[in-house]
Amino acid sequence: MNPQPPSTPSDKRRWHGYDWIKLAVAGVLAVLLIRVGLGGPAAQSMVRARSLPVGTDIPVVSSVEMPTAAPTVFSAATSSAKPTALSAGAPSAQPSVALSASLTSPPQKGGQLTIGAPAEGARLASGKMSVSGTGRLGARLEVLNSDQVIAETTVGADGTWSAAVELPAGTAVISVRVKGTDESILPVRVMVGSVQENFCTSLAVGCQVWVARAGGLRLRLRSSSAIRDDNLISRLPISAQMELLEGPNPAGGHAWWRVRTLGGQEGWAAGENLVLQPD
């Protein structure tokens, strides 16, 4: 057997090709360890790879599992957030927030029911004219002459309303009310065209009369000449016009007159609340 020649110091320090490969792999692994962290699955696989012999296949980590925060939908009825299930085959949807349907509405314009035109006591020419005022946004209104509905309108987004009307010659008493209610605001009295003077000097059948403004109360029209809870027909606005048909019929301390209103209602009214001229 031939003896091996003695080794020299230069033989111990000689680098072979695979040594350079190991050095390059070690450098790449070090960079990856820094990027993904030492605790993740990929890092652990890389650490194990460094202890493997050269030529051994290094296991590859296809992905790093990270906790996914599911988008939440906030309910208007509860303060707890519930995760929304995401489909594995569809892209993640942007989280959405459900808005409550009971959000506070913006302040409404107008609000107070008024008549701005025509003015109290105005003298107007016969024919069509405009009546206007303010009210609650979106309210459906009825415009009346005495107790007769002459127009309907709706309060607009700016809190105002208007209606085109045509009034007969004479004294007109214009009021407005929310449709479906019995209460109207204080009316505006105007003179339309030529006004004929009322020649009646006292209450009598055939005379035109008006509800007195004294006291500022609406006049109760009843189905009989008595004050009972079951015979109320309606409440007539101040200055409502009517014709005397029958009376007087004294009962219960009142002188009752059967009347027909401008709106066509018939019933009994207490005579002390009637005047011969609109006041």
C-alpha cells in the first residue's frame, strides 16, 4: 500500500466549488430570515435547511398564513360588530357601513301656518288672484273662503305655499288649514270688486250674516237648536259668511237661527255670535 503524502497547510485552507454554493445559500437564508421573522413557518423551514447536507432538497413554503381581519358591518340597532363571511373564490369586498334609517332630519323650513298675501282689508279686482303664505314643509293645505274650500296646495321645500283662486264679488274671508283637520288659522278679510251694502238692520230671515270676531272663537254649527254633545256639525271660522233661513228659536238661553253657510252646510247657530257686517 502506498502511503498518503503528508498534508500541507495550503491543503487545509483550499475552497472547493460546493463551499461557495453553501456560502451563497447561507447568505440568502439570512436575508429571508430577517424579512419574515424567526418565528414563522417559512423561517423555521429555512433554519432546518441550513443543517441539511448539500444536495438535499429544501422544503418550500408556498405561503405564509397571516390572520385576516374580516370586514364588519355596523348595525343601526346594536353596537356589536359581526364579521362577514368572505368567499374563498371571490375577491374581498370593501367593508360597508349600514346607515340608520332614523337619522335626524335636517331642520324644516317654515313651520308656522300663515297667510302672507293678500293683506287684511285689501281691496282686490274681480277675477283670478294668488294667495300665498308659509307652512310646514310638505304639508297639504286647503284654502277656504269662509267655510268653502276654494283651492288645495302643498308647502314647498322653501317653506312657502301659494294657490290661484277666484273669489266672487263682495266680502271674502280667506283662511287656510292642513287638509284633513278642522282647525284653520285666523282668516284674512278682503273686499273683491264692488261690495254691495247689506240693507238688513237686524237679524231676519234672508239676511247675510257673518261670525263675529268678538272673543276670537269659532262658531259651533249644530243639527238642532240645543247644546248637546251629539249634535255638533262643525266649527265655523271667524268671519264665516252665511244666510239666515229660519228663526229665531229661543232655547237654553240662546236665540237660535237655522243658517246655510257659503260652503253649503246647514244647521243651527246661536244668534248672539252673528253680525250683519263682517267686523
